[in-house]
Amino acid sequence: MKIHRNLALGIVEGLQHILSEKSTLRSELSRLRTQNRKWGSRDRKLLAETILDCVRWQRNFAFMGKTKPKEKNYYWNLLGVWILKNKYELPSWKEFEVFEKSIDLTPLDPKYVDRKTIQSIPGWLDKKGCEAFGEKVWEKEISALNQKAKLVLRANTLKTSATALQLQLNKEFEIESSLSKENPEALILDKHQKLEQTKPYQKGRFEIQDGNSQKVAHWIRPEKGMLVIDACAGSGGKSIHLGALMENKGRIIALDNRSEKLEVLKERAKRNSVTIIETESAENSVFFENYLKKADAVLIDAPCSGLGVLKRNPAAKWHMTPQRIEAIEKTQQEIIQKNALLVKPGGILVYATCSIFPSENENQIDFFLKSEKGKRFKLEKQETFFAHKTGFDGFFIAKMSTEKV
């Protein structure tokens, strides 16, 4: 098989933007597809697959290809390794003239090559993982995080069930899937495929949501008639899930400081027929005064390093730094302190991140509970959901409660 030159140019451009200029993976793939509308579905799929692999395995590929980031043809060399590993024909282009075509593609031996090279991660991340979990657990976890993410759907129970959705997708589209023992609304697909153009998706019968992410709404145990505040709602995946679990009875107030995210949330809620979600700016101080100790439950799906979702966003490990994580942790604590005030006596506070690291998770909960504003809360349970144990993204959830007056 051959790779076309215009596609190769797009791949190299994308790699440079993501790895050198720190563009986000999703936005760069979207930009390249928009810029090259004549590409067919095969080319688009190959573009995403190649860029994802080269980003994920950057350090590993660089070692195999005996290339370094400062070299002129660095991104072409990464592509060259990918081409040979995937048994494509290496084109006779000038960019590959100095590329070592007879490279050894044998998997790297841990006896002679260090883990950060084999698993393709920055040295600081390898050190952080070992310190947090010990080498044996970290080895399992980073290996799992380097596997491609499963495609997981969440059935919208306002319109269907996981079982009924499974039958529909199989009958109408020959899509094979399996039910999840731990997630009652989840369907795990056998292979990745585009589903946004299907009628079931457009009619709001399902959302695409990782298995561990689906656990968050259930930890709140939402009931009909509750007032729930989603403090970091983003584009609303968990707000919509809560609305379905509450059967559109009660109120959900979705907060975010990005108006464009809240607009996306409104569209998603409409498609899912979730009618109880209101939106509000997270920067509106009057809102916090009016809802002081009013909420039955507050969900904080906090901004985090994203190092638990490397399966689907491997660029995070190259974009993140210890300094950025420290800044994020400061923001996390500020968000907890601010939004905990909204929980009424007898109410619930749930904190979640898509990170596995204690400094963003257990340590934050411990610090909060010892603070003045945290004294009225008690920890009910907390758990880190590791990728190597669950097969899904790395996630953390903590549930706290207050006593009734």
C-alpha cells in the first residue's frame, strides 16, 4: 500500500502543530479535515490514525528512527517509522532521502531500553507515576493508557435502554456491541466507527461517553425533584446524563465560564430531550449569593491534567508540565471551596477528574475537608478507576455529604 503525498503533507503539518506548537489534537484534526475537503473517508481515517499513533508513540518512534526533535526532517522521520511499521511502501521522496530505511522494527527490549522510551512518555511523567503508584502498578497503568480507547455509548434512558439500543444498532446498521456489567446505560462497540450521522444519534437515543465517565452521575444518586448544580459543566455530557436519570423532574443548573460551551450544551440537551437544564455563567457572583446552601447536590467535574485520558488524547502528555499541573491544582481547590458553599444541609458534593494522580484527587479532598469551608462535610467514599483494571479512561470520583440541620 502507498500513502499519497498530499495526505503525508497534512500528517506532517499536523504533527508539527500538535507537538511543536502545542495545538490540541482534536482542533488540529478538525482543521486539517476542513482545509482538505476533497479527501475521501479512507484518507480522513488514515490521517487521524497516523497522527494519533505518531503523537502517542513519538518517543518510541524517534528512538527506532534514530531521530531527534531538533532535526530538520524530524516529523517526516516519525512518519517514516509509522509507514514501515504498518507495512506501507516508503515513498521515494526527498524528505526520506536521509531516512534510515532498514531500521529495526523489533519491539524495544526493557532489558536495554528504559520505560519512558518504550512507553513513549516524558521523563517527569514516568517519575510522577512511579512515585504515586510504585513501578509495578505504574507499568500496568501507562501500558493500558497507551492502548486505543474503546468506543462507548450511553443510552439515553428517556428514549431507550441499552438493550433496545443494542438491538436497533445491530438490526439497522450491523453494529456489534456488548453490554456493560458496571454501567447500566453503556454499550461497548467492537470497533470504532462514525455514528453522528445515524438517525438514532440525531434523535438523541445515545451519547458517546467513556464507561468510567458514566459512573459520575450515578454517584450523585439523583432523584426526581432535586436541585442539582453542575459546577464545571462544559458541553454538558454529565448534565444531560443527570437529566435522564431524574426523568426530567427537578432542576439542573449548568455552570461554566465559557459561553460557547454552554451553547453546545443547550443543543445537546435539545437533541436528548432533556428539558430541566438551565445555564448560568460560573463568574456570576449574584448566582452564588442567591443559591447559597440551596442545592441538593453539586457536581464538580474539575479541570485537570487530563492524564487519565491518554488513550484518546495522547497529546496531553507532551503538552502538560509539572508547572502547569501545579497551577491546575490551585484552580481545582479554588473551585471546590467556591462551589461547596452551594450545597444545602443534608446535601451531596461530588468531585471528579479524568486524572489518576493523588495530587489532583485524594490530596485535594483531604485538603478541602481540613479547611474551614470543608468542616461541615464528611467523606462518604472515593475511588480511582485505573485504566488497566477497567479498560476505560483513568478517572477519580469522591462523594462528600453534609448533615441535615
